[in-house]
Amino acid sequence: MNESHTTKNRLIQAASVIFAEKGYREATVAEICEAAGANIAAVNYHFGDKESLYDAVWHHAFEITASEYPVDGSLPEHPALEDYIHSYARAIMNRIFSEGPAGLFPKLLHQEMSNPTLALDQIAEEALKPQSRFLGEAVRAALEQKVPEETIRMCMHSIIGQCAFYNFGRALRERVIGKKTLSKDEIERVARHIATFSMGGIKEIQQ
């Protein structure tokens, strides 16, 4: 790997942490370059500007989190709807509570939701909507088109919302659950609860 490529990677890694902690607007190119051990002109050289660096960062962060915790990663051979919900919830919860690189995208997303940038539309289109479709298609198949499309969307949003609380309500969740992180066993129990709880509502709709 040549020095130029190494510097570019260091900038992405440093920027990932700083953007996740401060958000796009509060982070500065100077502090990113300092953290990366790079010249102040390195961002312009490798990315063109701060906005393009941010674009590279969130793509990189999402690739890591989706690879380490794919939403279909816990599906059995012949999955039922509850298996789809559990697999989705387990992946999202593991991402949110990851203390490694896989946890950076949820933090970036939290910053985006608090103070949106022009990147939010692209993040929604390329990262969030495909995951939502994973759930929506599973719910639609289970309900066998017996309910309106609006109801399917509301079911999907209710499942997503249960997971999203743990990310977007970071300050509140620490006060509610009394700690900043969860163990693997606790994450599994929460994911299983979300699946069981969601199935209760969906079964009521099916009646």
C-alpha cells in the first residue's frame, strides 16, 4: 500500500470517529488532519472538500456495520416472520451497542437525525431503505396481501422504531436502562423481545 493510499485511509478512520462524536458541522478539517497525522491540505488533495470526505466516511462506516452485522445474518433455513424480525433487530442492536468500528455508522446516523446535512437523503436511499424493504417484504409475505399497504408500512415502522429508540434516544436510554451498553446476552434478549412483541401486534392485525 503506497503512502498516498495510507494517508487517505487514515483520514477516513480519523474522520469517522470525529464526525460520529461531533457531527458534520462541528467537526473541523484541521482536527481531522491532526488526528490522522496528515497535512492540513490532505483532505482537499484526497477528497476535494469536507463534504466529499463525509460522504466517503459514512459509506465506509455503513459498509463495515452491514458486513459485520447483516440484517439477514440470523435467519434459519426456513424462516418465519418472527425470524426475520429477530434477525433485523439483533443486527441493529449489535450495531448500536458495538464499541468497535461497526458502531460508528449508528453514531453518525444519530448525529444526522439530530442535525441533518445534505447527505441524509443519500443515506436514506442507499443505506436505510434497503433494510426497511427487508422487513416490509417479510411482513407483506406473512400477511399475504390481506391488509392495506399502509398497514404493512406501519407494521414495518413500528418494528424499526423499537430498535431506533436505542440509537436516537442515547441520553434517555442510559437513564432508562441505567447503563451505556448491553452485553451480548442482553442484546439477544432485547432482540427476541422486539420480535415477540411485534408478532403480537401483527397477529392481532391478521385476525
